[in-house]
Amino acid sequence: MKGDNYMYIKFDAKSINESVARMTVAAFMMHMNPTLDEIQDVKTAVSEAVTNAIIHGYPETDLVNSKEGECSEKNEIEMICAQEDETLKITIIDKGVGIENVEEARKPFFTSKPDEERSGMGFAFMETFMDVLDVESRVGKGTKVTMIKYIERKDEQ
């Protein structure tokens, strides 16, 4: 769905880039005249998706403190945003380790890192704040999270 407007960005799988993704998607959707709640919902869902990709997609790589230029193409995250009428579609893609059991991973409180301070609520938050959530993953190939939000435009008078 390229629709009325389309954006593609790729960034290093570093936690400092989560805020870039949040702000970029917020700027992208502004012309749709969203409410503050809709903006916050989308930013939260994108934050969760990008954080999951960084933490779980590339678990063996500490990219938070890596030097510039150390990330290979494999350690990148792609974000695609598309807008068609009142529909905002956001896709987050990593080429990391993938998810062995997507159904289990989507359950609230499930985490593959129980020894770390992870709540296991990432997918639950994405599902709560977006209207549609689809997760595709292949072990060793990566994960694609697609989220849709229907923006109820407020008529400007």
C-alpha cells in the first residue's frame, strides 16, 4: 500500500534510534490531522516495535555503544509508513534471529529475556494502541511487524 503518501527509512539497530522512529512517524502522520491521543498511540506502538527489533531481533549484538560504521546491513531496521485516506500503515522490519513461536510471543507477559527487566507487553501494547497488528517471522531471517491505525479526521472549520 503506497497510497496517498509513502515513506521508507532504514536505521542502525541502536536504542538511540528508537526516538528517531517515534518522531519520524509522528511528523509523517501530521497532515492526517490526528488527535493527540492518536499521535501518542502510534508513537507508543512504533516505540515497542522498534525496541523489540533491537532487543530481541539482534540479541547477540550490543549496538547501543558501538562505534559509528560498525553496524552491518544485517543489524538495521527498516520502517515503512504509508497513508491512504484515513488509514496509516506502519511496517517495522528486522533481519535478526526471528521468533520461533509468534503466537506464544504475542501473549501478554511472555518474554524471551526473563532474566532482564522486560515486561513481555510489547505486542500487547502494539495491539492495544493500533487497530490492526500482524506479525510475520522466520527463524534466522527476521521479523516483520505491520500495524494499522485508522485516523478519524476532524473537520477543520
